[in-house]
Amino acid sequence: MGFVNANGVRLHYAQQGHGDDVLLLCGLGDDTSAWDAQVPAVAERYRVTVLDNRGVGQSSLPDGAFGIREMAADAAGLAAALELRRVHVAGFSMGGAIAQELALAEPALVRSLTLVDTWCRSDRMLQELVRGAAWSAGVADDAEPWLRSFLALVYSPAMHDDGRVDAFVAAALASPHPQSTEAFQRTAHATLDHDTADRLATIAVPTLVICGEQDLLCPPRHSRAIADRIAGARLVEIPEQAHQPFQEDPGGFNDLFLDFLAHVA
């Protein structure tokens, strides 16, 4: 683990393994631990870097407005500081939006894209869900019920029924670096203007688009729209899983992801 100063932000990252570079980007409110089930498996073959986005985990939150493009510039700055070259980039949800902007802004940097339950242009429903999450975070007087209500949009019924969501809630509440309400709200609002729909056709790297069929927060129609716009993109819709399939079935996700990377290499 370490820190770099890039794009006016003190960015925290974790790195493990050796070989070609893989960069994992997190979604709204998630720190590097979100990818814990992937890093050891991927690090057996690659050098894996996971980034805390600005305002989450141990990364700083600068003053002033920002959007997805600024967070993509953060990732580009991290890559430059760590001398990452021709990177396989994977991102989920907001991290997938950041990955799209990174590929568009730095085509020479990105070797492949894996986009998990993300979007290229938000519709009214997605915007209302995000605004609602930001608003409720500001008025909640207890973190646990707010977190449980938000995670109802994130995980499948099976995850709630068998107690795995309880474990995620407990881990989040025990985090030594909890995200502030201000940081969550500012970052949530930063996602609202993300729109790459009319630019995705210029992306020319191998692309894997993954979504859970039961995703309530960012339903599969958003992933289909991305796959339709990137030439040669492969779309995988996973039954009975929701917004974060890499946590619902880590083994299955890792096999899918590593197979894609092997074919790209």
C-alpha cells in the first residue's frame, strides 16, 4: 500500500503481484477492500493495483466541483506516478464510468476494459436513485439502517437471505477509514452528468461488459447500451445476481475475468 500525489489529490492505492498491469476501480462509497476477493487470484498472474477514489478510504477530497472526468484524471495520474504501462482496466458501477472516461482520454494507456454493472448515459430512474441515496445519507441519524437500505439496491435476494449482506454491513461499520457524508454526497452528485454514449464508438480495445440480471440500481439495459456502442464488446449477463457479481460469486467472476485477460494477452 502507498500514496501518490496526482491531479491535486493524495491518492491511496494497494498493489500486489508481478507481470502485466491490471488496474481495479471502485464504485461509489467503496474503498480498495471491495476487490478483496479478486486481488489474490489476479495477482498470481498480473501486477494488480487498486485505487481509493478521491474522498473515500484513505484518499483526500479536494475542494471544488468534480465529475467522472476528474476521477479518470486521478486514475491516469496514479498510473503515471507508478509507471503503469498498457493497463488492463476494470471498474464496477461508478468505477466503470471512470474506466470509460480513462479509455477515452488515455487510449495509449488502456489495453483492455472490463465494465461491471455500469452505465454510459443515466436515465431519469438512475438519477433519482442516486439523488435519493445522497439525500437519505444526509438525513440519516444512524449509519447501519441507512447502509442496509442502500445495499437493498446492490445485492440479490439470496445475499440478503443467507446473511452475506450482514457481513458486508459489519465490515463497513468497522472500517477504520469510513467515508464522510459530505464525501459520499459530493461523489454521488458527481456521477449524475456522466455521459459517454456518443463517444464509446471510438474505443478500440477488447472490452468485456458484465452485469447481474437482478441489478436494481443499474439494470442490464445500461450494460447492453454500452456493449452495443463498443465494437466487438462481449456482454455477459449473470442470472440471479445483482449489482456486484464479483462479490456474489467471486470464483465464477474471477474465472470469467482471468479468461478474458488471458485471451487479450
